[in-house]
Amino acid sequence: MTRHEDKEAAVRRMLDTPHPPVPADLAVRAAASGARRARLERVARRLLWGLFVVAAVAFAVWASAARPWEVPPAETTPPLEGW
Amino acid sequence: MREHRSGTGTEHAYRVREFEAFVAGAAGRLLHAATLLTAETRTRNPHARTLLTAALAHTYAVWGRLRDEDPYDLTRRDLAARFARTARRYRAGRGGVLSALHPQERLVVVLRLYEGVAEEQVGALLGLPEARVRAVCARSVAALRATSDRDAGTAA
């Protein structure tokens, strides 16, 4: 064994002390807070999807009314008369 | 969403039981790792508890979506990322074994030597090249040995 590995093993032993006592309500508190977070995420996701759908519908309505792809009628050319 | 449609009470209760079983098995080791990270003592570790509770809450939030992932590994990664984000708060040691080290050195030492995570995984987790992880680890080991020798010298 090299000296370096020796030292690492010594540090490992130093870290390997008895575990601290775990609070009894740790799982319950973590589950409650995790459930809250999941619920918030779900609400946020729904809100964003709703916003996206509303925006898509609004765009479709506006586009069908304004028809921006059609060439607007010429306004500068004088009308041809007496041809 | 899926939860709501098939969200029967029994399924929820089953999930909670499963999660509680996981916590009962893993919390001791994870809390020890967290306490080493925040450099608190075994009996007084409020910061470590807060960190671990937040990491476990994240695990619970994605519990239904875990496929083949190991929840222990997931929690450990979240714990490490959470600690790295808030590392400035823990710069001053609070009497733990690793009090003499910087937060990043503590992270490397705990992940490499206590948790036995491979060097390349530690590097990926912390955004460091592998060589840097090795260097930080060697430096921390040397520093720890020096302090423990000094303590032994003063005690003797």
C-alpha cells in the first residue's frame, strides 16, 4: 500500500464516526414539503399550458381576421382610366 | 395530473409507506454525510437536518417518476448540489471533523472518501475536471492529517 492510500484510509476512519440520531418526524416533514412542491409544480405547469393555449387561439383568431399574408391593395398607383 | 385521475387514497398511502421505508433505511447515513458537510457536531446539526429535509422533499416530489434510478443516489446528488449552492453559509466550521476545510474541499472529501463516489462522477457533479478533484482530495487529506497530528501532539 502506498503512503497516499494509507493517508486516505486514515481519513476514512476519521469520517466513520457513529451516525447522528435521526429526528423522528424527518420522513413526514420531507413528504409534506415534497407533496407541496409537487402540487406547486403541477399548478405552474397547468398555468403555463393554459397560457400557451390562450395565446395560440388568440393568434389564430387574429390571423384569420387580419390575413397578414395577403398583399395589401396598392395605394400609391393612380387608377388607370381612359385606356 | 396522472395522480389526480388515478389518485386513489390507497396508491398515495402506498407511496408514502414506500418513501418512509426508504428514509428509515437511508436517513442515518445521509444525515451523517450532511453533518460532515456542514461541519456540525453529531448532537447539534440543525443546518444538516434542514439540508437533508429539503433533499428528501425533492426525492419525494419525483418519487412517482423514478424509473430505474436509485433514490439514495438521487438524494445524495440533490444534497451535494444544494450544499454547493449555499456553500458560503457554511464556510465557518461549527465543530465538526472537517471544520478546517473549505466547503468545496468538504464536498470532495465526503463524496470521495465517505460515500465512495468515483472521481469522474464527483467531477461531473461539481463541474470540475477529474484532475482537479484528485488534487483537491489529496490536498484536503494532507490538511486533515496535519491537523489531526497537531491535535495529537497537543493532547500528548
